[in-house]
Amino acid sequence: MGTGGGEGDKSAVLPLEALLALGLDQRTAENALVNSKVTANLAAVIAEVTR
């Protein structure tokens, strides 16, 4: 019953604090974490730009 939508807990990989640090507001960040596709895409983009 996590934020990963039943497809694994993505919040461990991409915590809410990371999204807030990017400038997303609380509601947008929480909604992004609920949607596993959005979470995966955000994590991929963050990984790409932090290389």
C-alpha cells in the first residue's frame, strides 16, 4: 500500500523531498509519486542529468 501503485515502492528511489527540491509543489510531487510511470520517468531524467 505504498505510493508505487502496486508496482513496487518507487518512493525509496525517488523520495518526496527530492521532487520538492526540484521546485515541484507538494501536491504535484505527491501526485507524481502516485503515478508509477511519472515516477519512473522523473527518476530516469534525474539520473541522466546528474551523471
